[in-house]
Amino acid sequence: MRSLFRAAFGCFLMLWLHAGTAADSGWLQSPQNTHARVRLQAQPADGMAGETRMLLSVSLEKGWKTYWRSPGEGGIAPSVSWESEAVAGAVTWFWPTPSRFDVAGITTQGYHDNVDLPLIISAQVPEKLAGTLTLPVCSNVCILTDFPFSLEPGAGADREDFARQFAIAMGKVPIAQGLTDRASAGYRTGSLLISAHREQGWQNPELFIDTLDGSAFGKPVVKVDGAQLQVTLPVTDEWGDVAGDLRGKSVSVVLADSGLAQQLNLNVGALPAPAGRGAVLWQIALMALAGGFILNLMPCVLPVLGMKLGTILQVEHRDRQRVRVQFLASSAGIITSFLALALLMTVLRATNQTLGWGIQFQNPWFIGLMVTVTALFTANLLGLFEITLPSRLTTRLATQKRSGLAGHFAEGAFATLLATPCSAPFLGTAVAFALAASLPVLWGLFLMLGMGMSLPWLMIALWPGLALRLPRPGRWMLRVRMALGALMLAACLWLLSLLQNHLPERGAMVIAGVLLLILVVACARRYGLRAAAIASGAGLALFFSLSWNAGIHPPRDEIRWQPLSEQAIRDALAEKKVVFVDVTADWCVTCKANKYNVLLRDDVQQALTDKQVVALRGDWSLPSPSINEFLQKRGSVAVPFNQIYGPQRPDGEILSPLLTREAVLKGLKNAQGAE
């Protein structure tokens, strides 16, 4: 009898709610939180048996906010703990388009002032709809407040007024279509790119994204080009390290513009082509060509110049055809080496490894191989040993007019290996674009880099008369050969100094001592005591160089360098300070040139030691996932990398790889702005 009465009462309750009023909790407020009020209303849906509509209204004081379903880099979303388990498993939340809040470099997504959140319960509700609302609200501090509620017949709201409020709230929820007819998502290490197309164009677009397990998204960077929209979001894991590969996963985003918002669920695939890519691609190709050519002028490629001169001097009989063929072989060696680098980058990408220009110099085995090769080249140029072929093979090569082609090819390949630690103007932009592009574009741009570096060789191949204008062979060639040997020895010593990061203390100096002893003994047997004395002097110079780098005689540097991190940049910007970022590596000769020619200048030292300047340095001499991610977020894959932040440059200004005193001082001044 009692159950029959309850059933009858429940039917009466539903009819009552349906007929005239909506259950209403009234405005609730907690004594622990006077900055927020909440109100909950419920009404069975018209013509939908077993479905109830609810409306959660939140009213916040000025300066306070609550969060969207995905709060962003901080916070939690509002939630309800229901007394009925049947209700708990049948509630669907609908979230109006949020706003973005940026505080101290942290970006969050949520609501301020007043917001109405619609809910639909797809189950038969009990006689009393009860639970506890947990609401986070934040200003300078954050408060998490519980609001117990119970919706019962009695104090009700007008049914038509509730229907109007519910319809208005649902009207602010993003729709499934209508804003964009074409959208896609692509991922590369450290960033997610969302592209969308709209025929009417874009006015003030915004993007809000749901979090993914294992990934955290930073503040989006929006770029509009006519009907095409591109939004780039930095991606890390929950600890700020490199995130896993997002390709193949699905991301949920809300795209909003001019009062209209659309919900998008996108599968992450290969990075989509940006608008106007054809125009960008040919510009990047020209940058690659120019960057490759400029590599010939960088200080780390001086030994390459020596090898080029050595090739010219060894031309026999001054035959134009022979000169052309030999220099074409050297050009082929350079281009083939750049294609080999493209293959290496392809393999690293396929295995989700670190990508970067010159990263092979982080490997001690590679450096050791280069030390060995340059030492052998040095000994050969100094005449300490000669490589002779059997007479029959020599005769055959001569008759086929191919003498030394393999050697010329090897010289081109070796020149490329010595050039990779350098970051020339245009080179960093071209390489960064290539590593983020599709594989065909990557291979094409590395081919252009090889063509650019081989341009001097190709010029001589096209006009052999340039080489034939050199003086006839004579004793002067021996002096030039010795000079070239000295250049190659300098390259060997520099490479040997890089091993200090990988060997035990003084290990590199022990190896240097052994090489010195071999060099002195060989020179004494070949040329006498005078040559041995010269070799000893070179060895002393080597020990001095290694001792300097090891810290016995450190260079004068009064800048208080601090470890590089994203948090350090945010902290300094929050204090209205200027930030100077320097990412360097021991194997980067351009970095050394920047240090001694610019950063150690008195006026630059004075500017960087100012109390309003924070100097951050990252060392990429050894593999570092954090520095690799830092560079990739800024579209760079090479060092040196310098960037300046400040009150007037919150997004940072990237400087040229080749620093100048004027550029650094002007950048610091512009970042600070007028006092």
C-alpha cells in the first residue's frame, strides 16, 4: 500500500512540475565564500518521458571567475555529487563558450560575472533531486566551495520563465556546424596546429581546447590569412617535459568568432599545409640556398677552404675538362652528404628522436671519428705520410681520366660534416621549416642547402678558367700545403676540445699529449729538429687552449647567468624585468664568435648585469630534451639562439644568429620600453 502511495505521489509530482512550476533551490550562498552565489532549477522536458532539464546559474563578484569543463593550465571544473547513483550516471553537461584568462604566464579557460550551465538528466528522477555542487572560484586566491542542494515541490519557478532561461543558456552552447566547413589538426614535436577555413573570413577568432591524458596545452597563437585560420598551441606533458606523439588521437576544441561558436572533434594527423604555402615554400627554398652558400664564409668552415685550395693546387696539367670533372665530383659529395642528413632526420622523426642542426656533435663517437680523420688529413698535408696506389691501378685510373674523383667526392662530404656545427643567417629558418614539413619538402630543402654550399665548387666547374689562373706549380706549393696543414690541425684541435664534455677530467689533454708526441717524433724524423720545435709549439698552444676551456683560465664574464627554463622567463616577466636568453654549445663556433665579439664587450656586459635584466643560458653541448623543446617551440633547431623578453616584448624578440653589439643593446632597450 505504501509503495502504491509513493508511486501515485511521484506521478503527481511530475504532473505538478510539468503543469505549472519548475523546482527551484533559490539562490544559495556559503558563509565560507561570499564571492559566489548559485541557483539550481529543474523541469521535466516537454514530450520527453524520463528526461529532466536542469539549469545551474552562477553569479560571481567582479574580479572572480570559475572554470570551463577543461580549465587549462590550472584549476578544476565545477562538478556535482548526486545522492542518486541512477542520476549520477545519466547527467549530460552543456558548456557555454568560455573566456580565456592569462595571469603570470598561466592561461586558463572559464567564466566571469554570470553564467548559466544547462544539464539534461536522461533518467527517471527520484522524488527529491539532491546533491552537492562543488564550485571553484578564483581571483588572487582560489576557493573551493560545496553547495548542498535539494529540489523539492514547494518553492517553484514559473515554467515558462524556466523554459526561456534554459533556451537562452542552450543558445550559448557551441553548435555542431555553421562557423567553419573545413578544419584539420596536425602535430609535430612540441606543438599542435589547428587549421580552419571560413569563406566569410575571420574577425576575432578564439580557440578553446579540452585537455588530453598525458598532455597539457599552452596559450594558443592565432594567425589569420584571409579565409584561412591557423592556431598553434604549445604541447607538453603534465610535468612540462616533451609530450608524447599526438598523431592518431582525437582532440576536442571549440572555435569561436563574433558571437558564433562551433564544437569540433578532430583527428590529429600529419601537419596540414598552411594557407599560401606555395608562396612561403619558394621563399624558404631561397633561404636554404643562401644559408648553404653562407656556410662557406663561416669560421668553422675554414678547413673546408683549405681543402678547396688543396684541390685546385693538385690539378694536373691544368686541363679544363679535368678541373670541371673534379669540382663536379666535390659538388656531388656535398649534395650527397646533405641528402644523407635528410635521411638521418627522416629516421629520427620516424623514431620520435630529437631533431636539430648539428646534434651529431653531441655524440662522442662522432667527434672521435672527426678527430681521427682531421688528424690524418693534417699528417698527410704536412707530408708525414703519403697514400700511394699500386702502379697498375694508377695507370688504369690515369687512362680513364678519373684520377682522384673518389677523393674529390670525399672532400665534399667531409666539408659538409665540418660545416654542420655552424648556424648561418637564413640557415636556421630553413632547417626549422624543413624539420616540421612533410618528408618531400624536408628532402627538397636539404637538397637546396647542399646546392647552396656547393655553389663555389659549381662556379669553378662551370668556369674552369678561375682555377687555371693560379700560378704554375713550384716550391710555393709546399708553403701553401703547410698552411693548409695548419688549418686542418686547428680543426683537429678544436674537435678534440669538444671531447672534454664526454671524457673523464683531463682525458682530452692526455689524448692531446699523445698526438703531440706522435707529431713531434714524425716531424723530427721527416724534417729535423727545427720542424719538431714548431710542432712542439703547436702542442703547447693546444694545451693552453684545453686548459682555458677546462676552467684554469676562464674568460672574463661578469654576467650572472641562470639556468634556462620557461618558468624562469615567466617569473622575470611577472616582476617587469627584461630577460636575455642565450642557448649555446661548445661545438658551435658561431656561439664562440658571439661570446668573444659581442657578449664579452664592456657595454654589453654592463647592460646584461643591470639589476632589471635576468640573463638565462641553456647549454646544448650534450643532449637535453628541455632545451630541444624550448628551441622547437620557437621554431628553431640550431644554435646559437638568442631571444629577448620584457614588458614591451612579452612574446620575445628573436635575434640574428650572428649577434652584433648594436642589436643586443637595442633589443634590451626596446624590451624595457620607456621608464
